[in-house]
Amino acid sequence: MSCPSIPGLLRELRRLHRLASAGEILGWDEQVNLPPDSAAFRGEQMAEFSALLHREATSDAFGALIEDAESMLRSGALNADEVLVVREARRDFDRATKLPSEFVSRKAAAQSRAYHAWTAARAEDNFAAFAPLLKEQVDLAREEAAFHGYHGSAAYDYWIDQFDPGMDAQTIAGLFEPLAVDLPPLVGAIMDSPVKARPDLLRGFDISRQESFLRDVIARLGFDFNRGRLDRSVHPFCSGCGLDTRMTTRFFEDNPLDSLFSGIHETGHGLYEQGLPAEYIGTALGTAAGMAAHESQSRLWENQVGRSRAFWQYWEPFYRQAFPSSLESVSSDDLYLAINDVHPISIRVDSDEVTYNLHIILRFEIEKALFEDRLAVADLPGEWNALSRKYLGLEPSNNSAGCLQDVHWSGGAFGYFPSYCLGNMLAAQLWHAVNTEMPDLQNQFAAGEFSGLLSWLRDRVHSRGRHLNARSLAEEVTGAPLSPGPLMDYLTERYGSLYGIAG
Amino acid sequence: MSCPSIPGLLRELRRLHRLASAGEILGWDEQVNLPPDSAAFRGEQMAEFSALLHREATSDAFGALIEDAESMLRSGALNADEVLVVREARRDFDRATKLPSEFVSRKAAAQSRAYHAWTAARAEDNFAAFAPLLKEQVDLAREEAAFHGYHGSAAYDYWIDQFDPGMDAQTIAGLFEPLAVDLPPLVGAIMDSPVKARPDLLRGFDISRQESFLRDVIARLGFDFNRGRLDRSVHPFCSGCGLDTRMTTRFFEDNPLDSLFSGIHETGHGLYEQGLPAEYIGTALGTAAGMAAHESQSRLWENQVGRSRAFWQYWEPFYRQAFPSSLESVSSDDLYLAINDVHPISIRVDSDEVTYNLHIILRFEIEKALFEDRLAVADLPGEWNALSRKYLGLEPSNNSAGCLQDVHWSGGAFGYFPSYCLGNMLAAQLWHAVNTEMPDLQNQFAAGEFSGLLSWLRDRVHSRGRHLNARSLAEEVTGAPLSPGPLMDYLTERYGSLYGIAG
């Protein structure tokens, strides 16, 4: 990569990134370290900081730098790396500047109200109290999309494109349809199998030993602790960039797999950030390709790798060494089955990798219907429960465990959910490709060697920055368009053999 | 406190404080959490952030708010609180705006060079390599003072006033002189005493139990952990404000008193910050009175309180309970003597509360001579060693343990050292006053009750913000001018009786 012709723009992008990443440290600190009574003050700090950052990211001087670079682009003076940097800078700049400040304040105020209303509504299982604020969020989302030229139901495409450049609702609908058809029968067959996972056997895992085991795993997967950390927070997340990557997880004595796989999931995100070209962080060359691509990395390490036989061939002895008494009466087969437990539940974030996709399809169908004016907010709970019956075979016990369970919509984050399932698809495609290219991969895992996979991902995915998006990434890396086939094949194969289901 | 007439200025001061305090979190995180290879990136983040902050703190809009308030002040429309806020805002604004940006960059670059040169020079015991950069720092300090109207040897007064408003070199010289005369004989008498402290008896103190004991102490002294934290760092410090107070210490298995008293020292700083009027944080009403006042709080809790008989009457049983085997063969008298060990050493930061003052007097005399052109930088080591012999009765084994030991000068921080000893003086005066007013205080300590002292300090010192400085604080609170007498009396009494020295 090289950008010799646009040094001024690069300098300003790096400056803005350094400031934004300082804000990320504040956000990380809020989740990890904040004394309880300091929350209001931190809110004020972050609000002032965001306002200042927004002013910097929308300055006339920055706009002029982009214009200068664009005139060079038009004259053909820029190389492909530079073209990408300029186009993405323009995209971000326009997004930040095209909204009238009146709208920005109005939306921020409405989001704050909606978030608090959602918290209360979920606690009290009172959808009616949240409904008008959710309606307002949908309207604001439409209004924002219109400022960028997306009108009517195209507003949903605008929002999808925010998280996954180049993606739209129709494409996603086409990708999700086969999964909506084929996944429920697979789940049904697993449920009908006489083979039963017993995750409840795993109890009483000392928390400091859980953490030290997880750190060993993370380090061996290739995460560089010299430029990153692992801490504890209520909700696991990964923030920062490859120059200072902050991951978190949480620990439960009686649910050791939750922390372990949350930790490996965040490590997938962290490895992606640490694999982006360090010298171009802050520009499109050093930025992840989108949310689906990011999730493809976290899900691949968590599921395809972390729940594989080969992975546990290596780690099981160490796991038993760390928790000798807790695992004494758990056989190897029971341990592996618990790791690959599949059963439908109402809550998305606690779901296994098979049913998880159905949770996403449900949410996508609801978002799509909302933006196409086929579903009124008031009818959302009924539709949610009907789709839940259809896809998961169960109805949530109440709206708190149903359509009120996720925070996303209260923050106006429509179009985000599909990324999770698109990420699973892409992960399965990458998994298929790398195993075809490196037939020895599973033996490497069994020997505790994960650098072969990481190098491959660095080369094919991480190093490319935003040159690719989820779709072009699938095509370039695997030679096939993004599709649900490999995900379906992977799930059928792993769970079919584990649960003794005829192929 | 109330400031009804200047809402706009208050709003801007609070905004600037929120931004500055976000920068403090970055600084805290750098000391406490930073992954080793992320240091360069953090340096860049902090540089960009500081530049942005400086721009905000010197904006025309802020200047106009101050001018408006000043015209109200001139017309007599402001109350005493408002007058203070406006005057201090002007002082800070002028300080930030009177320096040409060429000078600011030149100084920043020179400081960075000087810091790295000092690190190397100390490691290699090579004063000659550092000398030209130290000379440059003195010249820059003079140049900066001149921008503010302080010329010639008055430059030193400018710098002293930076840290302790209202203080100057001549006043300090008068305050230090009696100590320079009376302390060395006291130290000599302690050294000649047959009573010998044995801090080396305290070994093998489990670190996690040290931390938990320290947390118990800190909480009982009154620090509010709901709006503050204690973490670990190489050098103990306290940062943040009362809305989110971050203290650090460090732990050594074979030197448990270091971490304990460092922790109590930082708690003194933390209690001051938490006692400032929360609603006026960011203005002079919610800002500490100066460095001497700040040190008076940390030193009072660390020394007058933490090393007292009454304090240990309460805590000794808990200390023994936490470290039964390590303290088994240490008698109560030996423990108390170890806590109050006095002996001259070369290193200031490791010195006891008696000899510490002599280290400060030495540094003050050198700084004063440098700014009065009575001492050339090249002659500094000789002068240092001569003063060390004179005051401490010893010569450092080399310059690394002598004139190169402190970081301050490499960062251009001249005039800072005196605050430490002024703080000790003020602490002794406050101590005398509170014990006179509350004759029961020692009994309260012995019963584990420290809120009486804290309430008194809150009322007399913390709640006053910057209405007072070190000198007026002494006069208003103790009824007597700031003076070395009470410090000398306190040291003579505590150590005279402990070491059996005839009064």
C-alpha cells in the first residue's frame, strides 16, 4: 500500500482518528472502570467530546482537503489505494455534514429518551410504553436516509449500507431465504436426536482460573497482548484499533463456556483489528471492510475453530488440568457435546450458532416490513411472536424476552442485525476455502498451531482494509459469490455427525 | 456558593473542564493500563488531544465571555464567588494565550528532547550529556516568564506563583531558613540515639492482602469509592477530580510500608478533590488552592495521622490479622519505630518526613541560585553535593543518585519543589489547630473514627476552593501566618519522644 500523492489528507485522517480513538478509550473506561456514581459526569464528558469531534470531522478545512484530492482523482493522478482513501473520506464527510444540526440534536434527544424508555419497558414488560418512541426512531431513520437521497422503503437500504457497504435489503432477502427454509428442519432433527447435550454438567469453575485459561487460549490464537488487553465488563466487546486493542469478557462459575466463547469471539474481532495495516489506520486502507466482515472473523474463531474437534484435541488436556475436580465426572464426549449444544431459546445473545441465524432472519423480516410500511409498530409484538413460532418453534414468554430483548432499535440502529448472519455466511465460506487450500489445517489445530489460519486471514482479509466489502471479499477470496450454501453445509455436517442425523 | 450573574462563563468553564478531564483519563490509562507497544500511539493521541484542548481554552469566544464578566465585575455587579471565578479564568486564559505558538512548539520539542536526555543521562550517570539541555530548559523558563512580565531573577517568582499563587522566592527563603538551621541537629540527635528503627524486619507481606488492607484503611479515612478508584502503577499518583478520582499505588512484598503510606498519601489528595464543591468543579470555586495546599492534605493524612500512635492503636490488630506470620516476631514497639524510621539518604522520594524537608531546601537553593545567575548549570553537581553534605551529612554516590535523580527539571518544572515543604508546614499548622479545637481527636483515631478530622478539613479547607491560597489558608484557618515553627515543633515532639531525645 502507498499513498504518496495525498499527504495532507492522510495527515488529517490520522489526526481525526487519534481524537476519535481517545473517545473510544473513554467509552472502554466507562464499561470497565467507571465508579458507579461517576456515570453522569462521564456522560457529560462524552457528550462534550463527541460534539467537539463532530466539529473537527466536519470542518471546512477537512472538506477542502477532500476536494483537492478529488480533483487529483478526476485527473487520474491517484493510485488505487489513494482512490479508496479519498472516496471513503468523502462518504464519511458527507454523512457527517449532510445532516442539519437541528436534526442531529433532535435525533440525539429522541435517542436518549428512547433508550431510557426501552430500559423501563423491558423491565416492566410494557411494549405499549415503548411503542411511540420506537415509532419516532423509525421516522427519524427515514428522515436521516432522505437527507442522503434514500426515500421511502429505500431508507432501509441506506441503513444496511451504513454497516455493510454495497449491501441492500433485496440482496439480503435472497441470501436469507434458503436458510429460513433449511435451518428449521435441521434444528428439528437435532431436537429429535437421542443424543443430548448436557451443558449443566459444567459447574463450579474457579473464575481466576477461567481467566488464566482464556488468556492462554487468546495468546496462542495470535492476539498480541503487547498492543492489546483483556478486561472484564458486563457485556463483552472489542474496541480500539490495532495499535491498542481493548477486549472484554465476563465470567460465571456455572457457565464457563459463555466466558470462554465470548472471549474467543472478541479475539476474532481483535485479531482483525491487529491485522489491519498499522500505518494506514484512520484511513479506509486501515479500516475493517464492514460489520459482516468483522463478524465473519469473530464467528469463525468462535465457532468454526473454537468448537471444532481439532481445537479441543489440543485444549482439552489443559482444560482438565485447570479444572480437575469440575471436569472429573464429565467425559470427553459430554464436554464436546456441551460445547456444541443446540436448542432454540427466546434470547438471541444466548443462542447457539445454528438457531442464532433464525433470530437474525426474524429481525430482518420485521425491519424490512417496518420500512416497507407493511407492519405498524403497534403490531410488532404479534408479528414477532408469529415469526418466533415459525422459525424457532416457540413463543417468548413475554415481550421482554421477545421484541423488547435487544437494545439496537432504541438507539436507532436499524439494518445492523443482518450483519451477524451475513458474517456467519462469510465465515463458512472462508472456512471452506482455507480448508481446501490447507488440507493440513485441522492437524495444525490439534497440535496447538493456529498461525497458519491467522496468516491466511491476514493475507486474504485483514491486509485488504476497505478495498473489499462482504460481497467482493467472498468473491475474491473464495471464488464464489456470498451465499448461504457453505453455512448450511457446514452446520449440517458438524451437527449432523455430532447428533447422528442421516445426511 | 453561588454564581447567578455569569452563567455563560460557568458553562464554558465546565465544558473546558470536561474536555480536560477526558485528557486526564487518557493520562491515567497510560500509567495504569497501556499495553507496552501502544506507547507511541498514545503519545500521538495525547499530543493531538492537547493541541485541540489548547485551541478550545484560548478561543476568542472564551476570551469574550471573560471580558463580558470583567465589565460586570468593574461595575460592581458580581459577588465574591463570581469575582474569584472571573479573576482565575482571566489568569488561566492569559497564561494560555500570551505565549506565541512558535514558542509553545519550540518549548514542547525541547522538553521532549530534555526528558529523553535526562533518562539516558541518569541511566549512564552522565551529567555532562544532560547539562546543555538543562541549560536550555532554564533559558526557556526565563523566556516564558518574560512573556508574562517577569524579567531577570523574577522569572523564578513567576514559576513559584504557577504552583502556589501568591508565593515568591523571598518569602520561601524566609520560611525555609529556620528549618535549614534546626532540622540537621534534630536528625543528628535521632542518628545518635540508641533507639534504632528496623524497617528491614518487615518482609514477605502478601501483595493481595496488602491491597485489601490498604483499601480498608482508605475507605475508613473517608474516601468515596463510589466516585473514585485505586489502581496500581509504577509511580503512585492521584488524578481526576472529585467526580471521578483516580488514585494509584504500588506494592512490594518486602517493603509494605512504602505502599501503605504512598496509598494514604494519595488518599489525602483524593479526599481534597472529593471535598471540593462538586457543582463548581471546573471553576476556581471547585479547584484546589494550590500545590502546597494539596500537599498539606496528602502529608497530613500520611504523616500526622498515618504515623501516629492513635492511628496504629486502631489498625495494628487488623494489620497483624492480615499478616500474622510476617508480624509474628515484630513487637508493637518495633512496628511503630519502623513506621517512624528516620535516617538521611540520597533519594528524596524514599526519605522520611524529617529529612524530606532538607531535600527540598537543597533543591530550592539550587533553583534560586540558577535563576539569580549565581550558579552555572555546569557547576550544579558540585553545588548539589556540597549542599547534600551540609544538610544531610552525606554525599550521593554519583550524580544519578544526586542532581539527576528527579524528573522535574527535564520537564521545565522549576518552582515546584518548594510546594512539598510548604505543604509540610501547612499540614503541621492545620494539625496543631485541629488538635487544639478537637482535644478528643486522638481518641477518635484510636477508635477508628476519622470523620471528625475529615469534616473539619472539608469545612475549613476543601470547601473553600481557590478562595484561599497557602498563606491566607494558614492565616484564616489557624489564625497565624504560614511559618515553619509548628512543623519544627511537631517533628521535635514526635521524634524526640520516640527516640528519647532530651527536649
